[in-house]
Amino acid sequence: MKPDRALLLHLAVIAALFAMQYVLPAYHQGNLARILVLATFATGYNILFGYTGLLSLGHALFFAAGMYGAGMTMRFLDWPALAAFPAGIVAATLLAGMIGALALRTTGVAFMIVTLMFAQAGYLTILYFNEFTRGDEGFVIVQATRNILGFDLSNDDVRFVAAWLIFSVGLLVALAVVRSRMGRVLVAIRENEERTRMLGFDPFPYKLSAVALSGAYAGAAGAAYALLFGSVGASFASIQYSIEPLLFVLLGGTGVVLGPLVGAIVIFYLIEYAREVTTAYLIVVGVALVLLILFARKGVLGSLRRRTDGWLP
Amino acid sequence: MDFGPQLFLASLDGMVTAAVLALTALGLSLVFGVMRVVNVAHGEFFMLGAVIAWFVASNIGGHAAIGFIAALIIAPLVVGAIAAAADWIVLKRLDYEPEATIVATIGLLYILQQGALVTFGPVAQAVEPPFNKRIEIPWFEGANVGWGLFTTSYKLFVIGATIAILIGVWLLLSRTKIGLVMRATQLDRETAQAFGIPVEKVYALTFGFGAALAALAAVLIVPIQQADYLMGGDPLLLSFIVVIIGGLGSLRGTLVAALIIGMSDGIISVFFTPTLAKIIATLAVAMVLVFRPQGLFGAKAQ
């Protein structure tokens, strides 16, 4: 039997990431933990955008739903972190399912605008209920409550391993999904929705599942962000957090499972570097978007895949 | 204050909002109608208009009116040129493919906004209005006359100027060769090209013109609102709302919707909070797109 090259590659990446904590200095280890959480967010986004071909401009809302789902249950209901984390995922998945059911009635440009509008309405709603959400200012989750089964999530090493664990699970699930029958149908919908319908598949449940699944990823990332870094705020629901996963995916490679990780690492450090040089560091985001869409539509790994007989999933 | 006078004042402020919104949204609607391009950077062209107005007004001495009139001419021209260049350099190469152009205009949004942060700075700047006479409004119900119930001549000027500009745009589109060419391109790009219309140039011109309208709106409002590098968000959001409720690409629908959204935004903001007004509007838009994609006033898709 031939060895499963793709699975081995992904396991190797996961192992290499784990080993990074022994190699990297503390500062970069902290950065990598943050990158892994954001990459988890983008890995889910990739299933929707990269594999299903649906460009959402509103995923910040699901990230924030995960964040507030975890943060609010801990703050107001005194839930332990172990229960708050899945609460965030459930909140985001349900919200994504509801918004997806509405937004998927539209296609193309209208889908992008509808998702953008819902996310904006969500962002404004968080601001409106300032009394509970603390608006843009946000609130801090008490450090003592940020522990799971005795592990202190605010500890640097624990935090890294937790972020790594969430990313690894997300990566392997994404790999399994895109290689499954469902993943094939999603790609078929991306390539030609009409023809997929003709082949006897109803695209709607598949598209809705893709929205909900990407929402679950966003929720997991948002909840993890709240638990690992302790801050919850409305700014995470702003348009910038909808653009970031799109940018990560575009740079790393749309429709490549490992793409978002590569994109997240590159963009994170580009922004970090630009931040030292100028206050207008977000210009990096703008320039990267324009250059990518003009000259490198396939992203880093997308271009690489064309030279590897396409076995890279 | 009584409910009546307060409603009257809110309506008047709503009219000013509606006027500026109508111009801004008209630009967005025109670009979408002719080019089928959703310009996410539209709000930044608005911001650029305000920022350039400040630069012009603060560099030209003399009476405030001189700087204002100069800004009224220079800002739309400069912004229009920047937009046309962006179209020529970026959007044209993407063949105006919807997803790619949206991503590109998001990129443009960040470039323009952060560019303004570098050149203009993070601090909001005020521009002096050319005239700003306090106009008392006699209120016949009596009791509260004399305190608070006033508007300014500049606000009335904004409303008047907007009506004049709208008539001008309408004449341009319906009575001139440029308008004819734009409408022809909108109806059928291929046929227009076959008849020798330089479609690419028409696109650049339309994109520039749409942005110039946003800049013009910004010059009008900046003496009331101040220039700030982050000010592009609200006009973008409201223009989107207006263009969608009015029906994508329908200019008449855009104007009606601008009036409704501007007025209700003004009134709800006064009696409740601006945030609530925007939540209602954004949700309304999402619902309109989902359940009535041609907009409330738009005709069925051709």
C-alpha cells in the first residue's frame, strides 16, 4: 500500500510546530500561539472560500460570537473554561447556520454584501449593549478562571500547547473534510454549481454546512482567543477581522489546507515589522491584497501545488 | 423642547444627511450600474475629498469662502483622477471580475486610509464654513420660541447645492454625449464596444466620476463634520444601504432611498441613538437583499 503522502506531510507540519516551542525564544513563541489561533480561524474560512468558492465578508461576527459566547458565560454565569469554550463554538455555529440560511438565498456580489451587512449589524449590536459587552473597550477574563483541568491557560507554555492543539485538530479535520465525499461536492460547487445540481446534488445543504463549519472554526478560534489571551472586545467583530482570514487564505493559497497557516505567519510578521516602522502599518494589508489579486491569485502554496502533480490537498 | 419642534429640527438635520448621502450613494450606484463593480473603497474617496478640502482651505488665505470654492473644484478633480488611475492600473487588469474587484477595492480602502494617516495625521481637523449665519425658526405653537430652535444658513446651502448638483448630474446623464455613452455601456458592454465606444475609457471615467461625487459630498459636509482619516466608514455603510434599498444600479431608487435613509437616520439618531439607527438600517438591507434582491424601488432584473 502506498503511504498517504498528504497525511504524513500534515502530521509532519504539526510535529514541527510542536517542536517550535523548544526552539523559539519566548517572544516568538507567544507570537506563534497567536498565529496558530488566527490560522485556525482562517483554516475554517478556507473551507468556505477556498473549497466552496463562497466569499464571505462577515466572518468576524462568528469569531466574535465564539469570543463572547465563551467570555459572557464565564463573566455572567460563572461557567468554567471547560464549558465556556464549547459554548463559544456552539454560539458561533448556530449564528453561522442562521445567517448562512438567509445569506445563501443570494449569490455572488450580493452574498458578500449580505454577510458584510450582517456582520456590521452584529458589531453595532455589541456596541449598543455596551453595558454587558463593554463595547470597543472590551473586558478582561479574570486570570484565575482561565484554567482547564488544572492547566493555567495564561501560562506561556500551556498557552502555546493549547493553541497548537486547537490548530492541529482543526487542520486534521479540515484535511479529512476536503478529502471526503463532501469535500469533493464542495469543490464541484465552486467549479460549477449548475453542473453539480445536474449531477443530482442539491448544493444548498452543502453550502450551508460549509458556512456552519467555517463558523464553528471561527467560533473555536474566537473562544480560544478569549481564554488564552484573556481579552474580549467589540473590535474583534469589526470588518478588519473579516478581512484577515481572507488575506491569510489568499496569500497562503486558496483551496490548500496548509495555505492559511503560511498566510497567517507571513502576514502576522509583515504587520509586526510594519508596526515598528510606521503607525500606518495596516497599509501592508492593502498593498498585499492588491498585489495578490493582481499577480498571485493562487497564493504561495497554490503555485507550489501546480508543480507537485496536485497531490497537495 | 416639545416633540413638534424637535421633530422639525431632526428632520432638517436629516435633510442635510440625506443630501450628502444622496450624492455619495449616487456615485456608488453609478459605478455599480455602469461597471457592475462594487466599490468598497468608495467611503475612502469621500474621506479623501474632506481631507483635500482641509488642505486646500488651510493653504489658501483670505476669506473662508475662497478656500471653500477652491476646494469645491480641486477636491473632486484630484479624487476623480486618483480613482480613474486606480481603475486603469488595478481594476482593468482584473477584467472587472466581481470577486477580484471587491478584494482589490478592499485593498484600495486600506491603502487610501493609511495613506491619509501618514500625510494628514490622526487628528480630526475642522474646516471653516464660508458663511454660517444663525437662522431663527419661528415656531407657531408658541411656547419655546427663541431658544434653541434655529438652523444655519450653511445647512440650508448644503441642501440647495445638492439639489443643484443632482439636477446637473441628471442633465449630464440624459442630455449629453458622455451620458449617452455611459448609458449605452451600462445597457450592453459588447454592443457598445462594437459600435466603437472606448469602453475601457468610459469605465475609467465612470469610476473617477463616481469617486468625484463622493468627494464633492465630503467637501459640502466637512465644515459641519470635520475631516478625519477614519471618516470613510459611515458614508460607505450608508451608501451601501441606500444603493441596495433603492435597487442596485437604479439612480432614481438611489435618490428616494437616500432621502428615506438620511431622514430616518437623522430622526432616529435624535430620538434614540445613532447606533440603533444603523443597526436597523443594516439589518433592513440584509433582509432586502435576501428577500427582494432588486431593491424596494428597483425594477425586476433585466
